[in-house]
Amino acid sequence: MAVKQKYQPVLDLGEKLNIQDGDVTVEGDILKIKGTAKTQYEKNILWDKIKEIGGENPSDIKANIKVADESVYARHIVQKGETLGKIAKHYYGNAAKYQAIFKANTNILKNPDLIYPDQELVIPNL
């Protein structure tokens, strides 16, 4: 299987995430990709997909993914039915870290139990 075809799901994900300044080349049996993700969270999603396909230390791909906004881990648009605990569980794997999200958003949140759809929340680096 050609290396580009093997990693096509990574390239598709990069397109979906709107990775900027993207470049993809093939040199021999190695796929080289580069680009800039909006946040660290999006960079992590790309790396997770690379590892899912190529294993923990793939030797047939080289990726240089930069992060445009290193001041935050992610930005999240609140969906109907979400809570800060659910959002914390999604990003950090731990619902109890909702307080960190609340503290990072006190400019728009006054109570951690009251969030509304379409609010954009900063998900801080921990």
C-alpha cells in the first residue's frame, strides 16, 4: 500500500480541521506532512490519528505540526445539553476539572452551572 494512501485518513482529518499552511510530500517510502493547527487539542487529534494508523512510533511518516494559538488548549462552542463537567471530561478525561474551564471563562460565566448553547469557551492549558 502506498504510504500516502495508508495515511489518507490523517490528510482528510487535517482538511476537516482546516489545518493552515499544509504541505504533503512523499520521499521514497516516507510521507512528510506539515501545517499549523489552531490549538494544541487539534494537534493532538492529528497525532492520535497518525498513531492509530502507524503505531506508537511510525517510521513511514514525518509530521511537523505547529500550533497557531498556544495560549489555550482549545476553544469550544457549547452545544445543547452540555455541562462544564461533560466538557472537562471530553478535553481532559476528568469531569472534576470543570473548575479550570470556569475560571478561564469568568468574563462570560458567572455560575459554573449556567452555560448556554453557542457560547465559546476557552479550554485552558493544564
